[in-house]
Amino acid sequence: MRFKNNEKYLSIAIYAFLVLAASIVFYLVVSEVSGVFSHLKVFTTIFTPITIGFVMAYLFNFILKMYENRITPKLNLKIRFQRFVGVFLTYITVLILLLLFLQFILPQLLSSLIGLVNDIPNHVRNISNMFYDLSGKFEFTDEFNAIITERFNYFTNYVISLSSDIVPKLANITRMVLSSVLNIILGLVISIYVLIDKEKFAGQFRKMTNAILPLKAADKTMELIDRANNIFGNFLSGKILDSSIVAVLTFVILIIFKIPYALLVAFIIGVSNIIPFFGPFIGAIPAFFIILFVSPQKALLFLLLIFIIQQIDGNIIGPKILGDSLGISPFWILFSLLISGKVFGFVGLIIGVPLFVFIYSIIKELVELRLKQKGLPIETSAYHKE
């Protein structure tokens, strides 16, 4: 008995088989979701050194490009030797910066932080006495006094509990860093190999992309990768340099005006300044309360000084370093920070804006392409309603 080859029913059978297979796989994944996540955790743990290495290579590449653009070409060496010299100078620079941080900045930060934690109960007691003295001088109603006292007691209890958790949290962070020393060392070695042969790795990726995708799609993929690299690279390198300058400027000004905990406050301001838009507020609020415990007058002076510093950064330092690297309105910056911060936490606050700029550029390109195909203007001003 012979069967006729019916393409219609054969296609239906293949699709039915694929749907059934996908359903079985989905059921197995859902029923063993904990096991799947445990396997994923093992997978991510294995690739942790590689991830660390590529992140290091990406960040250190900014320093390498500086040396290769300004120093190594003047040495009259072969290209290969120029790369080795550039990588060597890059890691020497990173090592010097790390040693300076560990030798001079970190001990002072820990000393200031531990001193602050130990002195917080006394500072809270002094502020409480000052608060009750002030409340006694003004004739408030009993209900108002009760509300203010309740809120103030809640605040002081929260500050004391928060300060008591700082040292254990620092110990946990230190333990995590020490437990990851092997991964960091392996990542460091991997980053060296990546930087030495970065063009080769990029060529291999392009080669694989051209092999897998159609030529036009491969070219577009590489163009998008280059665009993302430019957006993230310009933003991160510029923000790190800008924040470093702001931290040094803040430290010098705080020392001049004898603001307490100058190094700790300047460090907080510098780190938070990496975050666009919200950064100055995120850093200034805890810094204000740190100074408030010691001297309310100095705390008010700090607010004035930090306002002046942020004006200098926003109008002079930032534009000089970053230029108009974002190219989007403050509304979209705020929007991207809210979404990315909620989804990715602190890391999202740092990378959220350049990520949104990248997505925004793709959507803008697609919209303008469709408008051109329809023979319509691409300028937004052409669609304003008067």
C-alpha cells in the first residue's frame, strides 16, 4: 500500500509536533522552575570571572585609548608593541589609583564612618535637647506638640537603628569582596587578554554575525552595537571624570569652610553625582543629616555650598566634559531613571539614561524612516498644532 505525499497535511503534522514539543518543554520548565533557576545560577557562577573580565576591559579601555592616542604613537614602536606598552601603562595607572585609594582615602572614609556611627547617639541626644528647648519657647497646642514629638522620636529611632546596621553591612560587603577575590583575579587576567586582542575579538564577532545573519541585517546589527558603544562609552567615561572633579572640588570647599566629615561627604557627593538628574539630591540629603548631627549651622551652610557646586558643575564642568551627549529632554531623563531604577536598582540609575538614549535613537530612526516612505516631514516642529 502506497501513501501519497500531501504537503498540506505534512505541514499540519509538523506544526502540531512542534506545538506539542514546545508545550512539553514549557510544562517541564514550569514544573521544575526551582531546578531551572538553580542550573541558571550555576551557569552564571561559572561565567562570573568572564563577565567581570569583560566589564573591566570595557572600563579600562578608556584609559588604554588615551595612551594609544597620545603617548604610544610617539615611541616609534611596532603596532603590536605599542599595544603591549599601552596595556602595561593602563594597568599601572589602575594599580596606582587603587593603591592611592586604599592608602589615603579608604582608611579616612572608614574612620569617619565609624566615628560617625559611634557619635550618633550623642548627636541625637543633643538635637533632641535642642528640639525640646525650642518647642518650650513657642506656645504650640498639645496636639501639635504630640504629633511633632511622635514624628521626631520616630526619626531619631530610625537613625539610631540605621547607624547600628552600618558596621555589620560593611562587614558583609567586605566578606563578599574577599570571597570574590579569585573571580576578580581571573577577571583581571581575562581583561588583559581582551584588551590585547580587542580588534581580533571584535573581528571574530563580526565574522560570526555575518555568517549567521543576512548581510544587510549583519551590517545593521554591527551599526547598532557601535552606536550603543559610543553612547555608553561617552556617557560613562564623561560621568566618571565629571564626578571625580566634583568630588575633589567639594572636598576642597568643605575643608576651606571647615565642614565636618569633609572626606566622607565629598565621597558621597562624588559617587551620587554619577547618577543623572537625581544624583545631587540623592547625595546631598544623607550628607546634610550627617553634618546636621554635628552642627545645624554648618548643615545649612553645606546646602548653600552644594547648591553653588552643582551650579558650577551643571553650567561649566558638565557641559565641557559631556557636551550634549544625551540629546534628550529632562522629562525623558526622569522617565528613564524612574523605570530603570525600579527594575535594576542602583545599577539601573547609572546605566538607565544611556540605555534609554540608545532605545530612543532606534525608535526615532524607525519613525523617521516610515515618515520618509510616506513622503511626510521628519521634523517634530512640523507637527506642532498652533
